[in-house]
Amino acid sequence: MTNVTNERSPRIVAIVNITRDSFSDGGRFIEPEAAIDHAFGLYDAGADLIELGPASSHPDADSVSASVQIERLAPVLEALSAKGIPVSVDATDPNVLRFAIGAGAAMLNDVRGFPDPDLYPTLAVSDARLVIVHSLLEGERAVRTDATPEAVLESIDRFFPARLDRLVRAGIREDRLIIDPGMGFFLGNRPDSSLEVLRRLPELGIRFGLPTLISVSRKSFLRVITGSGMESIGPATLAAELHAARHGVDYIRTHDVAALRDALEIERRLGGEP
């Protein structure tokens, strides 16, 4: 298999969870001041975008109303935008996505892959990039589905052509679209499903001809494979992220910006890829 590589390193999307129950850092950045300070630190560490998540999507997460999500987002998004920092918003509720567009978000990341036709006219007139996430879920949170790697790959093959066609037909420019094949519980219970998708990254880029985003940071499948707890999953995360970078992804979504930035820099200095 021939690797597909970028002409430059992937862009780093830094995760800031403004939640009480995110699996890795729930509650740490729920207060606006804490979230803003953390976001500034990640940007200074080398992030290209800051992604704000006002509600968790793991299987045990609580439901959060659109009004509460917007209340969490507003002061943080405003503070980052005032400093000219590009912001992505990780949300599924159409009202939250509309708010993010109105507030000037540079990117929207919907783990359901933007399934709501009523939102399409708003998306079509916006300039925000859209991360189209594939997953096995039907609601706002991941589910513990026992799906084989073969079933996951078949789902990806069905999902992207259909969803991308719907979005483009609705007037959303193709050059604004980014694909994310999903990872962890979004692909079911089995770690081997996430591993198989990571192995197939070059095929994704070739088949769909769109930029690709990967989000493996601190995911459950890495913890299952290594037996590591959340506090020590950093090396496994970085190994998976470097694999993705070497195989041509355009965006990597991560909690630990400094580690990824430094690793990519060493790769460049050694003359490897990317």
C-alpha cells in the first residue's frame, strides 16, 4: 500500500471540554475563566484551532440542553474570537450549531455528521468548515455496539457517499467539508475496529478526495489495548497520532498539543514524514 502524505504537517485541533462529565477532564474547565486560560495555553503551545465542546458524547454522558450548551460556549468563544483565535465547536444540537455560526466559529464538528436537513440552509450560507463524523450512533452519544471491523468499514463505505451527496446538493461547498471516520466507541466496543480504520487511512483520502480529521486522543480503545489508565495513556495516544500524521491526515484533534507539536517537529528534523 502506498502512503498518502501531506505536503506539510497536519493542523492541530486542541480539545477544550466545557463539561462536567467528559471522560478525560470533566469539570476541570466548566468555569469560563478556566476554559479561557486553558485554551490560551493550548494555542500558545502550537494549536491551529481550539475546539470547544459544551456537552459530552461518551456512552454514559448526561443530556445537556441547548440553552445550557450555549451558555457554556458564549463567554469562551467570545474571548477567543476577540484574540483572533480560530474556534471549532463540537456540538450536535442544531440550535447550538446555529449559535456557533452566528458567533463566528471557523469550524463545526458534529458527531452525527450533520443529519438535520432543516439546518442545511444555515450551513450553506456560512463559511465554517464542517467535520462530517462517521459513527454507529443514532443519537447524540456513543453506544456500546458489538460491531466487527468488517461491519464498521462497510458502514463507512455507505455513510460518506450518501451524507456528502446530501450536503453538497443542499448548496454546501465541497471545499468546506472534512471527513472523520470515527474512533473508539463511535465504532463500537472492539478496539480492532479502530485499529483497522487507522490502517485504512490512505484509502479514505484517495476514495473521498477530502481532508481527513482523526481524533484518537485518550480514546477507550487505546486504554483497552495497553491496559493504561487515563493518567498514563499519553504515549499510546501520541503513537496513534503520529501514525495518522504519517498516513496523510490533515487535522489531528488532541488534548496534548505540546506533545504532538514536539513529536511532529522531530519527525520533520529527521527528514521523515510528515
